[in-house]
Amino acid sequence: MTIRREALLNQLIAAKHNDFVKIITGIRRCGKSFLLFNLFKRHLLAEGVKKDHIIEIDLERDENELLTDPIELGKYIRKRTPKNRGRFYVLIDEIQRCRKVLPPSIDLSRIHPDDRESAYVTFYSVLNGLRTSPHIDTYVTGSNSKLLISDVATEFRGRGQIIRAMPLSFIEYRDFRASETNPLAVLQEYMRYGGLPECVLKPTSEEKERYLRDLYSTIYVKDIVERNKIQNAGLLEAVIDVVMSNIAGLTNPTKLTNMIQSTVDAKATRPTIVKYLACLKNAFLFHEAARYDVKGRHYLDYPVKYYAVDPGLRNARMNFRQTEPTHLMENVIYCELVRRGYPVDIGVVMLDDRKTGIHQKHQYEIDFVVNRGPRQVYIQSAYSIPTAAKREQETFSLRQTGDSFKKVVITNDLFQTRTYDDDGIAYIGLVDFLLDPDSLEAL
């Protein structure tokens, strides 16, 4: 059975012929290759594009090893895309496997040390060259944010378009499990096993769990170690375990270092932990959410929160033992907000406390603050609100922002209808929120 990725596919279709390099980024095995080589190619063929005008290059295949040299890659593409023969579509998978090379004609000794880096040819050079060819439309995938997202403005001179691919949304997962009529059962599956396409296709829970566990040792950890030349793979795995066990909890590199020193590796240092965290974020295993002072309108330093890109990966790393529903629900909401294109921060409301006679600032948290243009939305994740006292507790920080921006509480109550309280705070059930991509705008 084919899993449709209509939202992602529609982004690619909308970006056709826009003179940009289209860059599909995301964690490995989230479906980037299938999106490009199957779904998008199928669309092109249906639109009448000839097969020989679709150039597919998978840089993970051993027969394409020569093409990881960007000079050879450029030659190969130019040979396959002659001018005056119509438009060509170039689809390249895992572009970050291209290495930088020094052209044979360049003598580094004759170049000033400060300028030597620019003497190398990289895949950016090739992609920029293709971008300036009006008869070539270029699409690439990559699983390293450092090599792609951070360089769009510089290396692509602002002419690159990021399309963020993530594991299946709950809508996509629900469509695949359409035969299951109980939405709560589908949600529980989703929060346990996540939305990696190959995992979703596994027929049994044992196979799903085995697949997710194997991904770490055979794909993720190995790839991060090799790509970043990490010397201590055991320490890297310890960082993964500590962060995964503390999902949705406030932390910082110093706290993580102390935890690892006391339980795993006494030689772990803060600079090393910071480096390893960066490697894990660049590989899209985690998202980092900063804290934002909603009254002072500025960002705060540490602590921050980390969220797993997929709940199934997080649960597998914890051996399916630590499956706290409150934290998993918060993680799922965060990923859905990111998937919808919102910038997501953790809100902080600073309030004076004069009860003791001492002027003190107290911090009250709002789970998420998102923006779309000038509009701001505050969101609280509340697994359950069984009493009036609990409602008061969950909404306290929302009522203290001092502004009129939209305020939303998402609950795990399957039967929670969209309602408002006397303070104008909106309430929506988790399933309803996840199944309606426009739910925040509609409230």
C-alpha cells in the first residue's frame, strides 16, 4: 500500500519552475527519497514529461560513487540535459554525500591561506550552475541541516527553497489506518510507534519495535559518527539517551554534562556535549525550542527544551518503557506545529511576587508560542482537566500575558468540542487539533 504525502507533494508541485533549487530536508528514512523518486516523478509523468527528461541520481548507491565528486556530477548532468531539447528535471538524493574537490589545475601553494577554501568545488557550485540554466529544474534531498538549511542564504545566494520533510503527520497516519474506526486507538498507536513510513508498514508491533531500535545502531548513530568523525560513539549514545529521557523537560548543556558524568562517563566535558548536541540536531533527531519572554519580548538563555522528531524513535530508544502520555502528547503537538510551518518557542511570563515583602520575579511557562506573520498564538498542552482547580492551574500563565493574542488549550479529551471560557481561552481536543490543519486559524 502506498502512503500518500499530499501536503509535501503539493509543496513540490507549487515550487516547479520557480528558478530556485528545491531542497527537501529531514531525518533519514522519513520518506524524502520516496517523495522525490516516486510521488513527484509520478506527477511529472502524468503531466506529460518524458522519462528521459527526468534525471534521477541516488548518491547512496555504490554505482554512483563517482558522482560524489561534484566535478563529475556536473559533467554527468550537463551531458544528460542538452539545451534546446526542452525542460529537464534533475532529482538528486542525499546531496550531502558529495565531497569537496580541488580541480587538478589549481595549485594551493599559489593561493593565500585565507582564500584556499574557495578554490575547492562543492555541490553548491554544481547546484548554482544548474539553477542558472533555464531549461533545468533541480530538486535535491539531504539529511544534514548544517550542510543545507544554514547555507541557503549564502551558498545559494538566497535562491534555494527549503521543503521540510518529517515523519507522517497524524492525518497521514490515520488515512493509512482508515480501517480502524476508533480514533483513540489510532492515536495511541501513533504516539507509541510514530510515523516513519517503513515502520508504519510493518504488520506487527514486534516488527515495528525491532525496526525502530535497529535504526539507531545501523543508520543514525553510525551515520552521525562517520559524518562528524566522532571519536566516542558511546558518549554520543549516552547523550541521545539522556535527551530522549528528558523530552519536553527544561535542560541545558551543563545539566546534561553533570547527568552523564555521574551515570555514564566521568570524562564527558561540556564542550563535547555541546558539540554532540549540535550533531544530533543537524541530523534532525531532535528539535531545540528556546524560551521567549512574552512580556519583555526577548529570548532567554538556557534552559531550553528538546523534542524528538518522532515519538516512535523516542520510545524505541527508551526500550518502550518510559512512555509518559503527557510528555508524548506535548512532543506530538510540537512536531505538528513545526510541520505546519510555524516558528515554535517556549513561552515565559515574568511576574512580580510581593507576598513575602521581597521583590522577586517568578517565571510561569506557556508550552508553545507560535507566530504566523504579525499574529501570535499561545498554546497549552493539558493531558486532562478534570476539575476547576486544574483548569485554573493550566490557564494561569495564559491569563497573565497582558495581551489579546489568541490563547488555546489542547486536551487529550476525545470528546472535547471547540469551546471558549469566560476569559476567551479556546479549548480543543488533541485528535481534532491534529486532524484539522487549519485548527488554530479556525479558533
